[in-house]
Amino acid sequence: MNLRRDVFQAIADPTRRAILLLLATQSMTAGVIASNFDTARPTVSKHLQILTACELLKQEQQGREIYYHLNADKMKEIADFIEPFRKLWDDRFNKLESLMKNYKST
């Protein structure tokens, strides 16, 4: 039985979000990623496994090293899913701003 992890549960964890931010600009090995955290390397490895299982990260073998990098396609899927909610909130804030301006002018 192949259980897929939920991408939103994966990004709910602050450490995993920090890992994604680290990898936003460049690929890194697990060791380099782990050096940015005050946790044990196996803990960071578990986070990397979860992010990889959700397809948020891809692995690339370069010699003996495995480099992790963002999966831009999967990140775009998340952004596309969130976009209608962003528009909804922008519309609501714009209406609130309009109401407040009208209230001040009366």
C-alpha cells in the first residue's frame, strides 16, 4: 500500500518550510542543509524524506553526493491552488478599505 503524504501537512512544519526557503536559491546536500539547524542530522534527513515524498524536493546524484533542490512544478501547483484564496482575501480587504474611507469622509 503506497501512502502519499499530504503536501500541506508537509509545509505546515516550520523546519520543512525553512528547508524549502534554503533551497529556493540553490541546491544543497543533506549535510549542508543540516548544518543550518540545531537538530540532529537524522532529524533533518527525515524532513528531507517527507519533502521528497511529497515531491516538493527532487534529488540529484552528483558523484557520491546527493543534492536536493526544489521541484518548481510542484511548488507552482501549490501556488495555483492558493491563488483563488489570495484573490478572495484581497477582494475582502479592498472592500473593507473602501468602507473605512467612506466612513471617514462622512
